[in-house]
Amino acid sequence: DGEGGGGEGGDGSLEDGSYSVQLIHAAWEAIEADAFFCFTALMSEVRDHFCSNLDHTALGITARIERFAGLLAAKDPPLAAAL
């Protein structure tokens, strides 16, 4: 009939709201899980730098941030300037 059937096709188009919502929800769950995995892996690598006794030593977080800032300034000066 072609007169704006209102999503009865079930073909995954935007008109089929339930399919779109399910797809977005599944994608969001995968993204959230990946982000958490990356955050956990990163924190396990840098956890020792968050020891308050080391904060102002060459091994502490302050030194790591300064090294990162230098690297960022060398690789992407506009971004470093914006931060």
C-alpha cells in the first residue's frame, strides 16, 4: 500500500522501533564492557604511580603526568595547548 505503514515491515529500518532500540541497547552494552575492560587494564598498569609516598618522586603520578604532557606537546601541540 506504500502510504506510511508505520513500521510494519520488520526490516530493521528506523520505522521498526523495537528492533532499533534492541540494537542500540546491545551496542551500548558492548561499548560499556569494552570501556570498562580498557579502564581496568589501564589502572592495573598505573596503580603503583598512585602511591602517595611516591607522588613527588620520579616514579610517582606527578612525574608521569609531566612526561605525558611533554610527549603530548611534542606529538600534538594544538591539543596540548588546549589542555
